[in-house]
Amino acid sequence: MGSIAKVEIRVLGAGQEVGRAAIAIRSGESKKYLLLDYGVNFNERDEPQLPLHIRPNDIAALVVTHAHLDHVGATPIFYTSARIPAIMTTLTKKLSEVMIKDFIKISGYYLPFDNTDLSTLLDNTIEVNYNEEVKIDNFKIKLLNAGHIPGSSMVYIEVDGVTILYTGDINTIDTRLVKRPELRNIHADIVIIEGTYGNAIHPPRKQVEDEFIESINEVIENGGNVLIPAFSLGRSQEILSLLYERMSWANVFYDGMIRVINNILLSHPEFINRYDLLANALSRFKLVRGSSDRKRIVKGSENIIVSSAGMLKGGPAVYYVKKLMDDPNNAIFLVSFQGPSTPGRSLLEDGVIGESRELIKARIQWFDFSSHAGSDGLLWIIKNIKDVSKVVIIHSQPNSALALKNSLSDYINGDSIYIPSNGDKLILNV
């Protein structure tokens, strides 16, 4: 590169925090920003927390990496008054519609947008395939598989001679649901990387799966029921696929918003790694259709129930917990991240649930089925991208981000690794 280019990165969310992703970038020649995600977090009172504000008139385009609310939840806010092009995969568009509608239904009182604004967002969405280039203003944009959930993307950007890779949420192992990212021949001057698990290495997935199946079998053999609260998008389908592969004979039921998500994923086999397993699981296992089904299941024995919500903040899983909690032969197996101050975290740490703090007699266990790369995976990403000169760590608690920075310092000059806070504006010379 003949001359030095300046890139401005504004951190509107996910700065020294996990979730609420919102990153705005532009080069010295850009008048407008490219906005990467615009998600939400929730406070201890379960009220949505939106990212910092950016004027719609200052945005050239919005890119959505995937349909989890911490990346897409706040996006309709721009469509109360504007018609900004939004770029995402076809599957992310369909899943985002379901996730945001549910979010508005539950939290609409706190939100400055409604379903009409969501419709406007969808009307202004440009659906793209992986590796397909889109040009908007002086930005060239490509979406690459991120290996996080079906339809999830990394964002590859070229602007004024500078190349930038934004990982969004990323995983680096093959699962039944998604393939790992392909990083060969990717050059990036700047990498904006998530650091959720920058200080942790996940146990080998095969080991986790073996322990999980063994634990389920122990409960079933003793005549108990197993509740598996799981995120409705991604984790539930991975668990159902695993159960079909290893325990297709079992009495497995699935309940909650999982049902809607399943139908969307079935209609997009091109985004599913082991589509055969998912399709067979949903055909073989039983859909819970309502309260009469739920009552029958909890009165029975040797049943496995996969149900939303993954952190026990709502959904049918809460009903099942109340019905199964007093029998030590039953089990509650958590397979999703349990956020601070959530009922799932209270269950794990204290063995209690709800405001009454009732003690759970059922067996409680957590299994690490994370869809985020551990520190070894994040290091692998940086090592496999060519020509990286600057790294920006976001979507990470401060201790995780610092641990990741220390690990990366063997490959990147420590002065070129940044851990910004929300509200920070980085001006990087490339």
C-alpha cells in the first residue's frame, strides 16, 4: 500500500461486555459509516439495553451477522425514519424476523420501535450468499461462514485499499449444525474479533457429548425424566441432532419457540452441516403441542424434554422445572451459557429457582456446548489470516479480553491490539 490510510472504528456496543454488538466503521474517505450489528443486552430487571446512538443519516448500510438478539435485536430502531440497506444471509433474515417479533411481544413496552419498523427493515434487506460481493458507497462487503449458528457470518470489508474482517460470533469446530469457517487465502489489515472465551479453552466436544449422553442414560435407567433447557436458535437443534445420532430409540420431546425455528431451518438445508440428522430427529422425536401434552409428559417417566428458554427466563422450560424439581430421580441438564442474574445461573450456583428460592431436589448439571471459539480457536483465527497488523477485541469481559491480548502478543505487536470500551473511537493508521 503506497500511502497510509486511516480507519475509524466506533464502538457502540460490545466494548468490554459480552453481547449488545454494535460497531461502526469508516475510512478517511468515507462520509458515512458501515454499521456492523446492532443488538441488545438485558439488565438485572430483564429490561433491554440498546447500544449507543448513531444517526440513521450517518449510516451507509447495516450488516447483520446472525439472528441472536445480542446482534440483531435493536436493528428496527433505524427504520422508524430511514430506509437503510441491510445486508444479511437469507436464513438470518428469516430467523431475525421470528426472534425480533418475539422480542417485541415480550419487551415492547421498553422499546422505541414496533412490528411496523421490523417490516420496514425486512423490506430494505439485501439477501446475499456467502462470498457474494455487495458494493455500497465506497465499501465492498462479503459475508463468510462464521460457524456459529446456521446462516451466521463474518463480514469481510474492503474500503479505500484497507481490508477488515469482523468475526461477529465465531466458532472453529465442525458441529452437526454448522461447518467451521474457511480462512484460507483471507488477507485482512484489521481484524475485529469477539473474545467471549478469550481466557478459556473448551473441553473437546466429543468428551462433552459422551458425558452428556452417559448422564442422560443414568437418569433414564433410574426411571427419571430429563429436562434440557436450551436456546431456541442453534443449541436446541444441535442437541436434538446429537440425541438422534446417539439415542434415536429414546422418548424425546421438543417444546417452545424451538418449533418455529425448526421449520425455518428445515427449509434451508444449504446452511445445515448434517441436515440428515436434524431432519430425522424432528421426524422421529415428538413435538409438544400444548398444555395437555406437557401434563402427560411430566406424569410419565424416562422422557427427555428439550425446551426453551435456555437460561430459564421464560418459555415452557420454567413449567417443566416446577413439575420435575422435587424428584431426585429427575434431572435438569443445562447446555447453554447462563448469564449473570438469570434463573439458570441461580440454579447452577445455588441449586434454587424463582423468587421463593425453592431448593431443587432433581439432579443439576451443566455441559459446555458453546458455539463460541475458545482462546485456542481465537488464536487459530488470527494465525490463519494473512497480513494482520491491527486487532480489536470486542464482545468480551475485560479479563477475557486481556487474556486474549496476552495470547495474541506472540503474533501481533501488543501496541496494535486494542480493547475498547463502549463510546470509544479508534483511529487506526494502516
